[in-house]
Amino acid sequence: MAAPRPTIDIEQTKELDSLVGEWFDLSQKLASIKQLEAEARDKLFSYFYKPDDPKRNVGGTEKFGMPGGWTLEVERRINWKVDEAALPACLEAINELKADPETGEEPTVDACIKFKPTFSESGYRALRDDVRTILDGALEHKPGQPAITLNRPKQ
């Protein structure tokens, strides 16, 4: 685990107070608004899809005509997650299946299980310089949105 970074002391100014205050107030309002929007979205979804509606648990999109020519588009999303511990045994069993006798199609999960490289910045930093230099040819990077947290003083 990395050592904690030291706190950088800065001079308190009215401008800094104003900037931090404005950001903090907006971040609190945003969190509240996001929560309220999620609750309203859930209620609206439940209006169209009652708890016993089988469509509720199937992904898809439907459009509902609204007054004035507006259209309300509802996308039913299903969150899938691959159990990485169970996957190897499943893949082994699938590989033992024979090809489809009518089409000759080999059994595969390639259409739904994607093996995608992911990046680890800590792993990248630990690479030897020569390895990192070569790997840089396959990496793209750009500055991201900064994360800012205002922490209460410890008592």
C-alpha cells in the first residue's frame, strides 16, 4: 500500500474561501438532485412496468407517445456481471460440446463474453523503463476530470 501523501499547507484567502464554498455548495446540491432524480425515475418506470410485469426484467427500449408530439423513451437496462471464478469451468464445458450438426457452428461465447485489456496505473509505474517505453506505443492518455473532496478536520 502506498504511503499517505503529505498535506500541502496553503495560505487562506477570500478568493480560496469563495471558490471552495461555491464548489462545496454545488457538490452538495448535485448529490441531492441526483438522488431525487433517481427516485423520480424509479417511480416513472414503475408507472409503466408494474412489479409483476415480465418486461421489467428484460432489457429493451419502448417509446410512449406523450401529448404535444413528445415521445417518452424508456430503456430497460439489465446489469450483467461475469463471475470470473466460475467462468473457466463453464468455458471448459462449452469447449467440450460438439459443433451444431445442422450448421456446423462451433460452440463459443465470443459474442457475449468480451476479453478486454484493462489498465493499472500502479502496475504501469512498477514496469521497467524499457518495458514502459515500448508499451507507451499502445497506450493513449489524456487528463481526466479532477476529484475533489473536502474533509472535516480530525478532532
